[in-house]
Amino acid sequence: MFRFIVLRLGTLVRLLRARRSRLLENLALRRQLAVLMRRHPKPRTGLLDKLFWVAVRRFWFGWKQSLIVVTPETVVRWHRAGFRLYWRLISRARTQVGRRQTSPEVRELIFRMVVENPTWGAPRIHGELLMLGFDLSERTISGWMKRAPRDPEPAKRWLAFLRNHREAIAAMDFFAAPTITFGVLYCFFVISHDRRRILHFNVTKHPTSIWIIQQLWEAFPFESASRFLIFDRDAKYGLEVPVAVRSLKMSPVRTSFESPWQKGVAERWIESSRRDWLDRIIAVNERHLKRLLSEYVRYYHEDRTHLGLGKGTPNCRTRSRASGRVLSQERLDGFHHRYDRAA
């Protein structure tokens, strides 16, 4: 009995010594890892390292206390990435599912029918394809019809029509400009479509229909009005402005709701004036803003080239001869410049 007790005590002492040795060994290894982390703050972990920690996380509850190189959140992220990769691999379809793909021959035939028969719809084209022995649904044909390349000829004809009639078209619009005292001023302008010229502009705090009518009279004096005047459906125009436009022997053309592209020339000038000048300064008051607009309109007419005018200017700026020294002239307080050759 005494020997059994001694044997048990010896075994316990050895176990405690072995546990003590393991603890000291773990402490020494952790210390070395800490030194390694100071030398290499971001150690690289390979695929086997990631798989090892993901497996250890599954079978060992105390895995968090042994982590030094990476954080527990990183191991969890690795596990989720592996989960997504696993299901992505087993979810790959080995056989084609769903509808059969439309052959290139059928697609080209649908596009050809759309171009050659502009009035045909999906049912008519579907009937023709059935007669030719192609078995596909009408819904498929409708989807491919939306992707058919459009004939550029109608757009070209409309562009030619607008160019031929642009001398008879003008547009008017408003845009707002903030002041240094956080107020809002409204800039009104009338622009001609033929040479993009600003026929008239003004600034006010309170735009009314009566004030707009007065501006139209100043913009078109002595029966020099255009044939058509384009403007949007702003409530400021009221019912009086269209009547005044007709009294000037012009046809008022109001754009559709939320369709700024229908008065693209006016919208383009607003964008140019903001980007070139008004977004770079702060207006003090109504008089100051009107002077700034006057300077920009002068620069816009005489110096600034326009893509819509074949890189020309509204006032038909003449080209310099290809000789002589190039001179630079400041415009708009040095924000822009004009370049000419010395005589």
C-alpha cells in the first residue's frame, strides 16, 4: 500500500514537472515570436498556415490564447473565404442549364430584319423566323431587338434639318448664382442657335413674368425676333410670357417635363459659364454679378473657341498668320488667355 502511494506521488510530481517544462517552453517560444514580430510586423502566411489554423479552430477551444502572428478575426475571415470557395466549386454546373443560347446566325438575322423593316415588331419578326424554321420564343426576339444597332441615317437627317433652321431658333433660360451674403441671384439670358451668340442677359433678385417680358423686348428690338423661341416649363414664365412671345411674332416652344436636353444649347452655355468663370468667383451683389457676366459674354463672343462652330467663335475670330512671335493676353482676370501672333 505504501509503495502504491509513493508511486502515485512520483507520477504526479513527474506530471507537474512535465507541465512546468511545457509551460516554460511555450513561454520561451512566445518570447521568440514576440521578437520576430518586432522585426517583421507583417509576416507572410501561406496557404498551409491558413488551413492549419482553420482546422485548429474547429477542434481546439483554446486556440485564441495561442495566436500571436495573426488575430482571431483573421482566422475567422480565412474560414469564411474557404467556405465561399468550397461552395463556389461544388456549385459549378457541369452541364448547360436554362435556355439554349441564340446562335450568331439568328442574332444577325434579327438585326437585319429590324434595320430593313423599321415598322415591324417582335410578333412580325417571330412569325418570319418560324417560317424559316427557327424555333425560339417571341420574348427572346424582343430582347435582341433592343440590342439591335440603330440606323444612323434618321439622326443625320434631323441634324441636317436643325442646322438648316438654326438661324430661326433662339432659347431663353435662367440659372442661379449665390452671393457673398448667402443670397441667390437669378441670371436670365437669350441665346441664338446659329452662332451661339448671347442676344441679351440680365440679373435680378425677384424674376417675374413682367420682368421677363421686358427682357424679351430688349432682346428682340425692331422686329428682329427669331421664328421659334425655346424655353422650359418654369413657373416664373406664367401665362403672360407665351402671349408676349407670340406678340413678337415668334412661336413659343416649351420643352417637355424634366427634359433639359431639349434646350441643349442653353444648357451648354450655363455649363460653360459656370465652369469657366462663375464657379471661380463669389458675386458681391447684383451689380457685381452683372459686370462679371458682361466680361464673360465678351470673352465668350470674341475669344473662346467652340466645338459646335468648327473651333470658331461667335464673332468669327480671324486666324493669325503662321509667322511671328506668339503673344499671350489675359482674359477674365488671368483665369483664361488669348493667343495671337505679333504683327
